[in-house]
Amino acid sequence: MIGSIDWLTTVIGIAYFRAVEGNPFIASLANTNLLAFTVVKLGTAFFVALLFYQVEKILGKSQDEGTKISKGRAWLLRGLQAASAIVLVAAVINNISVIANAMA
């Protein structure tokens, strides 16, 4: 969900406030083709969410659920999910800040 909000605030910033995409890998795409940018940005967010879901599903079916390795994997997964969420929230806050400064 937060990936979608990142996309939305980025598109609003680019389309209406002359903001630029901060990700150098897709910045040129954002400036030339918003539809392609949308497909890449939302596709990536969906893929990462699906990947997290599948890993969690696989770990849930693991036969060694009570072992230290299984608990470590679960902690690693939760940590990666939290880190992803933190990075995306920071991006959204930055996008909103850029839009607010442009409106002022």
C-alpha cells in the first residue's frame, strides 16, 4: 500500500509541481513517459509485496518452525519488511515535503 502512495505522490509532484524522481534508475523514464513509469513503479511494488508474501508462506510451512534457524529467518523477514516500509515512508514524506514547498 505504501508503494502505491509513493507512486501517487511522485506522479503528482512530477505532473503538477515540476518535481523530479530521485531514483536514478527510473528518473529518465519518469520525465519522459509517466505511463511506463507507473507500470515500472507499481509493478516493482507489487512484485516486492508478492515476494514477501511468498517467503512468509514458505516459512510458515517449514517443518523446523521451533528451531533457532526458523526463528532467525522469521526475524530476518520481519526486519526486511520493516526496512522496506521505513524507506517507502521516508520517500512519501519527502514527496509530500517537495509538493508542499512547491505550493508555498
